[in-house]
Amino acid sequence: MTTVFLTLLPLLALALDLLWGDPARLPHPVRGLGLVADRLEIWGRRLMPGGLFFWGGLSTLILAGGAAALAHDLSRLPWVGWLVALYLAWSGLALRGLLDSGRAVARQLEKGDLPGARVTLSGLVSRETAHLDADGVRRALAETVSENLNDAFVAPFFWLCLLGPGGLWFHKTVSTLDSMWGYRDERYERLGKFPARLDDLLAYIPARITALVMILTGALMDLDWRAAKAHVAAAASESESPNAGWPMSAAAWLCGARVGGPAIYFGRTKDKPWIGPEGGFWDGDKLETLFQLCLLTAALTALFLFLGLGLLRLFL
């Protein structure tokens, strides 16, 4: 496989994602990772019930390292390596899927189908949605879409540009394990602590890039970028996650509506800090502004990362 193709690979993968979305009808690496993770959890609880932190860390490093090595080697197979690399890069991005899912919830709300919106939202968030009113659904939707702009697109694209398919799938594996095990409850606290912290580390720089480019995009869209610039760092520091608060706070201030507040996870209420202008509520127009903001932010971020990291690979 040529160096030029590897350099262009992130842009080609983004084009496929925007055209066709997630390749759901084809064998998807994330589903395979999920099956392996389920088996590892069963083995860990059976073999090392008192050493779940160690088991979670070891499982994360072996599975993520193995996925990265496999993606790297398959991408360099004779004749078909370029096609495998393209598929692995495409399947590791989920920008269109994120925006399509968000718009599906918004459309249901516009039609007055609150029960349907709750069900659709439940596939995007870990919080309980059955009790949410329309305002709560919109706020939860805005929160997850803005946060996952980094998790579903910017962070994997960053590692794809920097280290190719192997780097992308190292990150994607860690992110998958974090989404499956990274809960702060009695069942997963020890098992998921290592992948959760490693995921925080891998997404640290991309999350801040996401917020910065969001603000730049907000200026291009004539949104309140000055308010976002003034508040994003302080608001992000109030978030429990070291990364999630950055794109969430940027989106909240740019769109003029709040995220955060009380939310129910696994039967327990968590009082998350409010982020955004006081009294700002989400409506259909603000959600559509958010979707456009995320799409344009993704496009600009892809351009910046391609020029800054992708072209660097060409000369190394």
C-alpha cells in the first residue's frame, strides 16, 4: 500500500461515512469486540473475582493491542490491503450515524411522539429516559450529541491521521470497553476503571481540539462564540469527565441552551452541574443548529487534522 493512499485514507473514510453512514449490514469490528469483551468479563469474574482491576487492565491492553496489530497487518496484505484499510477506517468513524440518530429523536419530538423519542434516545445514552419530558429529552440529546462528536468522530479521526488503522482501532477498542465496563457502580467500578482512565487519556487532546474548532465554527455560523470562548474552560472543569465537558460546554454556550442537571443512572439520581446560559432551553431550531454545528465542526476538524497530521506522515 502506498504512502499516498495511507495519507488520503482519513478523508476517504470520512467521505464513505458521510455518504453511507455506519456499515451496519457488514461484519462490524465493534460487534466482534463486544462479543470478546462479554466473554472476558465472564472469565474474569469466574477466575479472578478479587482482582477485577488487574483483569480489566490486562484485558484492555491485550485486546486493544491485538486489535491494533491486526488492523495494521491486515491493512498491509498484498492486493487487498488497501480495501481492508479503507473498510477499517470507515467502520471506525460514526459521524453520520450520530447525526442521523440525533435528528431521528428530534423529528419524533416535533411530531409529538414523546414515547418514541424516549425509546430512540435510550439507544444513545446510558441514563434512564422513561421519565423524561420533552425538555429533558432535548437536553439529554444535545448533551450526548455534543459529547459524542469527540468520541464518535474527532478522537478516532485524530488517531487514524496520526497512526493509521492500527491507531484508530487501539483507541476504538479502549472506547468500546469503556462504554461497556466504565460505570461507577458496584458491578463495574473495578473492572472498568483502567479502560475508563485510558480512554480519558486517549481522548484528552481530541476533546480540546473539538471544543476549539466548535468555537471557530460558531464564529463562522454567527453564533455567540465570544460567550463560548469566555466560559468553555471553566464550565468544562465542572464536569465529572475530564473530556466530555469541553464539547458539551462549547455547544451549550454557542447554541444558547443548557445541558447537565439531574439525571437518573441505574436507578440513582446524579446531580450533574448545569452548563450553559441560565434559562436557556433547547427547542427544535436549536437542536438543528447543534446538528449543523457538529457537521461543520467535523469537516473543519478533519481538514485541520489531515493537514496537520496526515500530511506529516507523508514526509516521515
